[in-house]
Amino acid sequence: MDLSGEQDDKFPPELKVLVNGIELDTKGGPFPMDITALCKITCDALNLIQVSSIGLGNYYVISVSLVKKLTVSNLIEKLKTKKPLTMQDTQTLSIFRRCWKKHRLVQECRSRRMVRGLQF
């Protein structure tokens, strides 16, 4: 695996994704998969995501993101209430977010007890 630069998007052959024992349709190539309907959305629920492939000798990266869904009107209202950022503010915020992104995600998941055994 070449880590010196950007990698082309490749979809693993014979990809199989199970969420809580239910198989997702992965035909058609690389695309974001919304697994919300297959997840148990409660504070004490345990969700199991299993990913397998026959891509022998190749390395693949997956991402599972916990996101908050907003309506367009909610998003516009949030944007209107925030003051514009200066270039310096944006650069500082970008550095801060990169440093703390994993830490905050793990802390939030642990506090909500939505994800157990999350490892990086």
C-alpha cells in the first residue's frame, strides 16, 4: 500500500456488509451506504457492523460516521445565527478539529453509550 499520496477509489470484490445480521445490497460500486434503518437507535443498544471481502493482498479503508440529520431550514437557521469567521479563525479551527476529532467522537459515543468497543 502506497502511503505517500492520494489513492484511487477502489471497491473491494465480493464486498459483504451485515448490519445487525441483515445484509446490505453492495452491488453497483462505491457509494455511501445509509445504514440508519438497520441500526437500533437507543442509548443502550449494541449495533454490530460486519464487513468482509475476498480482496486478498489488498488494503481497504472504510468509514462509519455518526451524524446528526438536519432539515434544510434548520441548517439555514444555524448558519444565520453564526458570525462570519476570519481567515485566521478558519485556520485555527481547522487545526483544532483535526487534533480533537477522534477524541471528541469517542467521548461523545461513550457518553451516549451508543457505540461500545470503538477503537482507533
